[in-house]
Amino acid sequence: MKALIIMDMTNDFVFEKCEHEGKEYEGRLVAPLRKTIVEPIEALVKKVVNSGTVSLFRISKDHYDAFTNPELELKVVELGIDEVFMTGLVDEVCIYHNTLGFLERGFRTNVVRGCTAPFDPEKGRESLGELDACGTKMVDDIPSDIGVILLLEDEHDENSEEIKSGSWPPHSMKGTPGALTIKPIREALESRK
């Protein structure tokens, strides 16, 4: 079973400001190149949902490593996933650590070119180069037989040590529109059969 992984394509990382239920919300961890990957990821989602029945799961994380939530490992084993295609934000943090997490667990692991973006372009290139050296394949497209889409999305709250102790601005997005998958991708996901 193959899975498309969409990492952190939420309002807080993509939009400087967004509106939700009549209120304006300010994104606090906006990645500079984030808008360049919205349409390519949306196109991949449409390709997957138009190719047949696909399962969709959202697994929240409050750490850059989604495997700190045991639900992720349980879900991929339960579904029989053996190959993943990584997309989303950001190359030198979540894409890097989670790609290594899948590699270390024996998954065939791919990063889809043009569907990830860094905070810092130089650090992003270095991270993708290290992943390539570790055995990750850099691919230009995804196969048509993907059966699962996994949304791995930050839901930091006020008690998250990662946010308070790192170089990230302190913030809380649990239960806010910042934690929602961005609208173009959410709408493409909602069109699945």
C-alpha cells in the first residue's frame, strides 16, 4: 500500500492572515516559500482522489517528529503501508525528520520534488541532500495507485516544549483555524469518492 503524506499544510504555516467563521487569524510560523507548493500538492491530491477510492486520515502532532504520536506508527502498520511520498512543510525540519522516521522503520520513502518548501533555502537543500544520501528517492510525480492520504499536522498548544524552547515564536494553534488544512487542499480532499 502506498501513501501520500501531506505535512503541515495548515493555515498557520501558509497564510500570514486567514479568515475563519468571520474572524481574522494571523499565521505565526509562515514559511517564506509556502505558496509555491500549494497548487502542486493540490494537483497531487486531485490525481489521487480521481484515481479511485482512497482513505484519508489526519494525525495530529505537537512535535516536529510525527512518530512521537504512537497513532502514526499504529495506523501505517494497520493499513499495510510500505511506501510513502512526502510533501509539505518544511524541508529542514518536519520533512527531514519524518522522512528519516519512515526510512528508519523500513518504508520505501520518496520526496516529491516541487511539493516541499524550506524556511531557509540553503538549509532545505542540505537536508534534502542528506535524505537522498540516506536512501530517499527524489521523484517528480506519484504513482496512480496510492490508496491512503495521511495529513500529519501540527497542533501545538501552550504546553508544547518544542515551541517554547526552540527558535520558533511561542504560539498556540490547537483548536484555532491555524490548525486547519488550507482551503484549496481541504476542498480537493473533500471531493474524494
